[in-house]
Amino acid sequence: MIFKAMNLSRPLPAFVLTACFSLGALLPISAQEASVYRRFSTRDGKAFYAVVVEKSATSVTLKLQDGKKVTRTLRELADPDQNFVRKWTKFKDELLNNAEFSKLTVKEMLELRGYQSFEFDIEGNHIFVEGQVNGKAMRFMVDTGADTSLIHSGSAEEVALEMGPFNQEIFGVGGKAMAAVTVVPSIKLGDAVIEKRKLLATDLFRKGQYPKTYDVIFGADFLRELDAVISYREGRMFLKPDNINKPAAGKVEGKGEAKPGAKAEVKAEFRRWNMADGKSFTAALADKNEAESKAFFRFQDGRLAPLDFDKLSETDRHLVEGWSKLKDDLAKQPEFRTLTVKELLELRSYQSFDYRLSGNHIVVDGTIKETKTRFLIDTGAHGCVLHLGFAQKAGLEIGPMTEKIYGIGGEAPAAKTMVPVMKIGESVIENREVTSADLFKDSQTLEGQGTYDAIFGADFLRELDTVISYKENRMFLRPEISDKEESAEKAGGPGQAKAAEKPAKAEKAEKPEAAPSEAK
């Protein structure tokens, strides 16, 4: 029997018998006592540093830096501190001070929260994912700047989609282009399936003028509907948690709804494990010893057995190597599954701010050279582009209109432009060369005119390790991390925000830019 080789007679270690969950038990004493002291203010302007010990509906008990505990009513505190206390929980406080939690990636945190995810490729700053249209493999470009999803007319012909007359107008930096309504029976991306939807078909590559690099622009309409989260730092896209098995009401013109193609995986404590020699067994992974490369498996009768990592199949060995007691405990914690993306990332020190939607477009406020600026967040734009009229108003140094940018409608003239300082949230980008162009060509018919002044493109989104959460209408920028230089280097970005010694020249686009599109 396989179990003979696993030494089932070995007594069950005491640490495995602990069934209750406690993050505090996972923390060294010093770490538990080293909670970060926060600056609190009272309504009369007095300030002090303390940590929250416990709270009620109307009061809070605080531990001061000298070790004394005091209780204050919430009404005594300034409004921001009242809000902090109302949102505080002991569980979140323990997470904040847990060294292992601080090392979890965005992927690990969100997948523990029930998100499904898949990797995307970045080429020339553009995000590409593999998917299917009517069962045929196709390449999608994820574009937050595209108000409506589009399919290349040639790709639509390949899967025999019925296209109507080309009497629809769409707009981008190149001006106006014509499109046709087409009904798509099914679109599959990851485990999400979108059925029976009307899309617009257009020639995305100007009759072979540009090389065909993708088939579909996956726009903001579907990103909103699927509660997508985009993480540049890890090159992953995440789709809706919790309600992944519930069809969402369509937000795009036309009938049909988004629904999952498969049930979300439910984490089972006991599962079947495969051995390298082809045998198998059913047990729960209870703990592991990294130093000795041993895993401890608990069987349904309560017995525990150690097993060397290399005795497992390659797939299961990787699963054990990536497993941790913390992640296992978090997955079973009801409170953890209620944490929002905002709460999770802010526990990891990401700065965040609300964005507003103009149609399906993400618009955030910032400044360029002390001039208030409305930025359109556009993953489909290769680089940052300013509206020419805004650049002139801001008094920026604008070169001759001899450059070219590309997008819906074809190409448009542009000029290199120096930006001494650009701010978005708390991030500062200094001394950069961007591009200026007339973003509202054919503006007499373009509804998007005036809703933004600049396109905040994928170059800066990558550089700032941006996370975009459609479910919460929030944008997150990277925390203060020690490997900033390494991160920027890996991303191939132009440098670092807040620390640019030289202007980073914008790359010249080798293929069409997917600029914001508006369907009339």
C-alpha cells in the first residue's frame, strides 16, 4: 500500500492539532507589539500617536506610545480619524503587521479572494490576451480607452459573422472611421463567456496599411461588465469574484448577458494528490518544512504523514511549493473574503484614488506644469498624448508637427512636447518628452470632446505599477518598494516616477495606436 511508504505511524505534531485560526499566533511577539502608531487628531486640534486596541459603536480604546490605554468617544476625534476607526478591525490590523502577508503578490491576494486570473502579454506597452470568438482562437488587445469593443472586419469574416452595412461612425485620434454592426454568438476570455452581443466591426488596419497584430479590441464596456482588475506589475488581468457564477446584466447595446464558461474553483480541504511513481492518495495539506523540503498531509481519520517534495508529481510539487499556512488560513476566513480590492491593496500601502467615468472612459484629475488636467486612462495608448490646445494653454515647449500617431481613423500629425512636471495622485513624473496632437479631430461630431485634456498611456501605467479596479472605480499606484529600479527595468519602462534624471524619449510607434474610440 502507498501509505506504508508515508510513515503513518508517526505521531501527530501538536502544531497541526490547532484548528482555530489566529493571525496573531503566526506573528512573533515583537511583531505583534510593533503595530504602527498612527497620528490621531481631536476635534479641538490636539494630536497624538496611538494604535487601536478595540472599539465599540461609539468609542475606541487606544494604546499610546508610553503604553497607557485611553478610551475616547468617536465624536472627540477628527472626521478622518472617526472614519479610520469605523473601518478598523482586529483582523485587518493583524494582516497589516504580518510579515508573510506583506510579501503576497496582487495575484495571490486576489485569487484568495476568489478572482480568476490569466496572464497578459505586453508588446510595445499594449496589453494582449488570448481568447476565442465563435470557438476560433483570436488575439485581444485590452483597451480601457476604447468606449466600445471592436472586432477587425477581416477577423469577423474569418468566423463568418454577419456584418451589417458600414454606416456607423467611430472616432479616434486619426479622426473618423466607418463600422458595421455585427452580432457575435460567443466571446471567450479566460473562463468568462459573453454571448449574443452586438459589436462594431471595422478595418482596424486600414486595408493592410498597418500589420495586423490582433483581432479584437476588448474595450471598457466589457471590462466594466466583468468587474475587471488590471495589474501592470504582475502582467495579469482578473475577472469578477464572488458573483462569477451569476450572469451579469448586459451593459452593452444589444441583448445577451455575460456569464461564466465554467464554475469557479472551490478550494477543498481534502483532495487527491499524485505521486511521482504514479500512485495517488487523498489528504489535506496541513503544513510544510521548506528547509527539509517536506510536506505534512492530514488524512480524514486525523493521522498525519510527512512526505518529501520530490516524491510528488511535478504538478503537485509546484502546488505544495507555492502553498503557505497563511494563504490556506486566509482562504477559510469569512472576513478576508469580504475585503475589497481597495482594502487589500491599501493594506499593502498602495495609494489609491477614485476615478470618474465619462461613458465607459476612466477620467482622473491631475496637473501638468501647475495646470489642472483631466487624464483619460488608456491602456491601449502606447504613450502619453496631450491635446494640442491644452498643451498650448499650459505653456509647454511644443516642437514642430512632424511626428505621427496612429489610431481609429488612421494617422494624425503630432509634435514632441516637453513636460517639466506631471502629477497624478501622489505620483510625480518629471522632465519627460511626450506627444501633443489634436485629440478631437472631427470634433463637431465627437461627443468625447472636452471630457479630458490628455491621454495617460501605457508607458506611465507600467512605470507606476498601476492597478485598475472596475468594480470599485478606483486606480492604485505602486507602494514605496525597495526594488523600484529593478521593476522599471523589467517592465522596459522609461525610468522612474519622481526620480527621472534624464528625459525619457517616447518610443516611436511601429504599429497603430489603439486610441480612444466613441461609437455614435
